[in-house]
Amino acid sequence: MRAVRLRTEYLDEPLGLGIVAPRFSWHVEGGTRQSAYRIVATRAGEVLWDSGRVASPRMTNIAYEGARLTSRDRIEWTLTLWDEQDLAGQDASSSFELGLLEPGDWAGTWIAGDYTPKKNTRYPVDHFRTSFATTAKVAHARLYATARGVYQGHLNGHRIGAFELAPGSTDYRSRIQYQTYDVTALLGAQNTLDLQLADGWFRGSLAAYGQTNVFGRQTSVLAQLEITYADGRRQTIGTDGSWSWSNDGPVRFTDLKDGETIDARRSPGYAERARVVPAPKVEPTASDNVPVLAYEVLTPTLVTTASGARVLDFGQNIAGFVGFTVSARDGQRIRLRMGETLDEHGEFTQQNFQLRKPVREFGRISEVLLMTDNADRIRGELQPTPKQEVDYTCAEGVNEYRTAFAVFGFRYALLETEIDVDPADFRAIAVYSAMEQTGTFECSHPGINQLVANTRWSMKGNFLDVPTDCPTRERLGWTGDAQIFFDTAAYLMDVAAFYRKWLRDLRDAQKKSGVAPAVVPYNGVAMMYDATGGSVGWADALVLVPYRFWKRYGDADLLREFYPMMRAYGEYMIGRTGHKQRSAAASNPYNRYVYEKGMHLGEWLEPEEFRDSVRGRVPRTEEATAYLHYTMAHLAEIAEQLGDQADAARYTEYADGAMQAYNHLFVAGGTIDTDRQAKLVRPLALGLLDGEVKSRVAARLVEAVERRDYRVGTGFLSTPFVLPTLTEAGRADVAYRMLENTQSPSWLAEVEAGATTIWEDWEGKESHNHYSPGAVCQWLFDTVAGIRVNGENRFTIAPTPGGSLSHASARYTSPYGTVASEWRITGETLAVEVEVPANTTADVVLPDGSKRVVEAGAHSWELPTVAA
């Protein structure tokens, strides 16, 4: 037996970790059961902790309990496992290194360009440089760096690390992340360290209306290079006023959303000095997250439209960079504009995601006019936002370009140039957080396979340090999107470190009242995003994401860390219960458990025929009271897990009360009579119905789906639940017909239309890269293939064949190992095969209803299809 996939705090050999008592996890290969483990942690050969032999099958989140660790400590840890026969396996090893844990560890100072930013002015990229010599043999060297803006570093002309758009996205008022880089191999005797600084999230265009200077006008950077020599001496080179500076380099303009303007004929002169600026009140902290990296590289075909425009088609909608290598004459230009789709005439367009904003900086009045679709009433010139363009002026000879400080959502690029170019000269580069792919699903239906691929691509396009809604118009961490998609995301990729980082963003954003804005981190336009922050389905992310994280990764420590945040939101909900109108309150015996106060978005983006008016004050009592029950039930379970019986009882009271209130208000005559699918899915999925009422409403849902010819009729909140709800009602056949339906609105109608990502709305009028409706893929993993995590070291595998599918298979690298399930119909035989990882067991429920418990290994059964 041996340990594999060793992780420290969900990370593979992290550098610059900010957690002083980190936890260890691993997977097991060989043998059947782990009977014991032993962890030995050392620093420079000195044993700091020896767990001794611990008789336990546990292999996740085991905390370091040795001597106190300090800044820069590098820890090697070795793991020994014993199998079911009490035989010790081969040792496995990993490591981690702590970052700068104390404010006094920072020797560098914050520096900025030597200019005073002016209103209505955007600035080129800042370049900073220092030179230094090494004086002896180097043992190792680390660069610690962060910025208010985004930065990139080079040492002796070589790129430092691969992190794109560092330091990532946070609310700079609350938290600033720093990165740690191993630069040992880049050092020489004489050295030059360069840093580039761009606007990024700090003062670039943000949110739907491209507001700038959200966190301030002056970008700045902080860095220090620490060189440790073989004799133990340490040399530190930190940012300070001695660094050279200029902003006369090739990047004349750069903005995360608008793009870049490049003059390749320029190079930075470094003729002036950096300016030391006051440090922010927020001390830099380690991100404890995976980096943002560049991944897939796509080459285009050239499309010439009816109007004669030349459009590069990269074949896949992505979020990322563009690049090219071309030969040109001095001064020739290349202009690229990026978009997701072509219009109905086959012409390039950006209209599905662009809005308008003032050319000049704008304040609250303009903000209100923009929010209310009254941009034409704003004085002065308007411009499109986001622009998503690159304007490149060539130098003589070979020009090589790749975006550095902007990111685009696109499949197509409108190409405008006089240069004779080949499409092969261009490339698109996908950029997203470095999450390990953990799940695959494949079946006999090509359209469903494409749906899974589209969902994964939409996840990649929106998981860039923050789970955003779309990579074009808003590019915001909408709380509702993040909670709805969590389990699908966790099947597709390892999102543990990623979501933990975002939960810290969420905690940063929480207000004293207990609620958070609807988008996290803060990105401006507070009037809109704060006003919708309490909306049920969105605000409930404060509870539902930690809950689902716990269930998925078995991390009770995370519950303890974020319980104050969850509890504060629970108390916020309780404090706002009761009808708005006194007459309604007086006539309702369950008024105490009704929830309707505040601004609620409702189901959001149902098919057009079902949508409520967005502008009107439509009551959302049904949605809100349902989520009061749902959230309180989850909070009660969390409180019970943490041993807080008083809280558990309090939240159980409100969960039960909200259920009674819901039935009193919305279940008439023992059923719910409507063809509006969301109104039927919600009470079933959120556990608001019992007994015969539940059966009648489930039957009414089936009727509603059949009347609609199996087309999807749900919106944002209920789409993830519709197929599981039908299946739980015993009508997996109806769920399969809805999944396989190619008539719009449906998932496969998008596939039939050529989509390569998930659309925001069923009609395809909005963003074409919006992962939320792809949450249906959870059902493919946990129901069609039947793989579910069922507690520590345990799975339930209950495949559900159906529809036109003749086979389906899934593999999932869970926190406890890689589990697989496959079923295949051949003639009158249904074959089921499962693989259970070492040190786990699985409760297998076969399609004929028979059950068995199996241990590690491969298992197979054959059943007659009639019985199945």
C-alpha cells in the first residue's frame, strides 16, 4: 500500500502558504484498507512533528500538530501507511513552504510611477527596474510580490513564474493577495529585476458599466527578493525609491476588459525614479489558492463575411488572451476585436454583451441612468463597454505579441490590417485558475457529451481567481451562480482551494447586518449589487457554499472557520421575517415564518413566456419563504455538526415554521396547480412538501413538462433541480426526455445551434458563456452514472439508465480516490461495472433495485434489461 496525490491544504507542494498549522491529505493505491498512518514533518532535517503510528483509515485534512512554524519555514513531510494486513508500505513524501506571515517580514516599500493621476486620464504600463549582484553561492531565492493593480516580473530577461493577472481579484479594501516565486534558477552573478504594473481590477474598467478607479487612482507595487546563500546569509532586495521607473514602454494602454494598445517600436527608458507611496491599511496575505495560468492554445480558420470583413474563428468560445507572430514593416497596424458570436447575417458582432457608458468618468446620477436603461439622458459622449480590442503598431521585422494585462471572452476576432497575414499566425490562449480536472462523463449520445464539454469550457471561462458569471459584460462573482454550480464544478475539477479563497472574499464582503452584496468581490456600482445582495438564492451562498463544501470534501474545519459568517446571515433572515403588509401579517397564523421583505430577483431568466417583469415590484414571497426553509434546514444541520444545540434548535424551528407558512400560502387544495415548472420544482426540491401533497405536486410537474413537450421551463434557481426532482418522483424517463430534447428552450437546442459554451438565457440573446445552466451536469454524474460521495471514505453508486442511451460512464477523482461507474446495454443485457478506490467502500444500488456493499477494486454485474 502506498500514498499518492499528497496535498497540503488542498495544494500540491505549495510555496508561500499562509496557514501555520496546515492539514495533510492523500489518496491510497494498493491494498484494500488503510489500517494506520504515520506523518513525520521535518525542517532542514530536524523533526518538528512525528504523529507516531495512528490507527485510522482517515486520509483527509489531518492537521499538523508539531512545533510552531514561522515565516519562510520549508517543511518536508513523509507519510507511511499500513494496510489491512498491518504491512507497512513504501514511504511517500511532499513539502510545503510558508510565506511572509508577519507585517515586519516585509522589507520592501510600496512604490508607484512618478506622476499624479488625473481625472479622465488612463495611463500606460509602469516599468520598474533595479540591478544587484550576488556575492556567494546561492542556496535558494524567493520573490514575494503583490500590487494594487496587476503585475508581472522578469529576472534577467526571464519571466518570473507563470501566474497570469497576479495578484488576482479581491476587495483591495479588505485583502490583498501576494505570490511567492522560486527564482533560484534565474539568478546570475549580475542581475536585473524588472516589474511591470497595469491597472487591473484596482483602477481598470469593472462590472457591467465599466466603472474605473473603483479602489483608487494610484496603482502601486510591493516586492522583495530574498536570496539565501549556502553559508546561511540572506540578502534582501526590496522595492523602494531607488528603483528606476518609466512608463514609455510598448504598452500604451491596457485594461482588463477593454484591451490593449501596443506600440512595438517602443521600449522602456527607465530614466526616472519610482515614488514611494503610503502603504495601504491592509497587510498582504497569502492567497492559499491555485494560480491563474495559460492553458489551451487554439489556432483559427479565416472567415470572410458577406460584407468582406475578415474574421478569425478559433472554433471554441473561451476566456483568455490573443497572440500572433507576424512579419511587418515599421508602423503597420493590426487591430483585433473579440466577440462570442456572429450575428444573423454572419457578421462579427459584440452587441450581445456590450453596453454604453460615458467617455468621461461618471458619478451616481449617471450610474442610476445606466442602471435604468436611460444612457441617452447622460450628457456627453458615450462609448461601448467592454471594447475587447487590441490595437498593435508593428516594429520593423518579426513582431510577436501575446496579451498580458487584459482578458477577453471570445470565439471570433475581427481582423483589420493591411499586412499580408496567414490565419496560422494567430492564436487564442485560454486562461483560468489551475484546477485539476477530476471528472469525466461520456455516453452514447454525442449531444450530451457536447453539453458536458460546453459546461467545462464555461467553467474554465469563468473560474479566474473568482467564479464569475460571464467573461464579457459583467465578469462578476455573482453569489447565486457560485452556489448553484458548486457540485457540478466539484465533479468537473478540484475546486477546494479555489472556493475556499472565494469564501474568504465572501466573508470580507459581509456587512454588519449579516448580508453580503450580490457580487463578490466588490467591483463598484454598489447601488445595484448591494441592493440585490439579500436576494434569496444569491445571499444563501453564505450558507449553501460552505455546506456543500463540507459535504463534498469532508472539511468540518471549514465549517468552523465560516460559521460566524453563516450564523450572521441566518440571523439576518430571521430578523426580516413576517409579511410586509400588516393586514397580511394579522391574518396569517404563520406570519413569523414568512419571508418576503427586501429585494429578491426571483427565478430569473425563465423562458421569456414565463418571466415576471424585472422593473415592477413583483412579490417574491414564494421564492423567499422556500429559501428561508431551505437555508435554515442547512444551518440547523451545520450547527448540529458543530455541537451548538441551541442554534440547531433555533434554526430547526424556523425551517419547520417556513415549511408550514409555505404550505399555508401556496398549497391550495392539497396541490399546486400551474404549468410554470419552477413553481412546482422549487417546493419539491427544497423539501417543503410531504406525503400525498408531495406526490400530487410531483405528478403535476410531470404533467407540466409533458404539456410543454419536454422543453425546459425553469430559470436560474430551479434549472439545477428539475431533472433530479423528476427522477426522485420516479419519472427518470421524463427527465431523460427533457435532457435529450433538441427543441428550444433546452440544453441540446444550444448544442444543435453550434454552441461551444453554455448560454446565459435560453434564447441566446445574452452572454454565450455563462456556466449556471450547466449545473445539470451534476445529474449526469450523480444519477445517470450514479456516483455520489456518501461521507468519509464511502460512496454510493446507483446508476440510472434511461432515454435513448445505450451506455454511460463517469470517472471522478474524489477527495478519497478515483471512483468509476459504467453501464452498457447490449441486446437484452445490462452490464454494470464499478471501480472503488483503495481504503473506501461503496454502497452499490443496481438498476434492478438490488443492493450490495463492496470494497476496493473492480466489480461487475449483468442484469436482464427487462428487470432493470
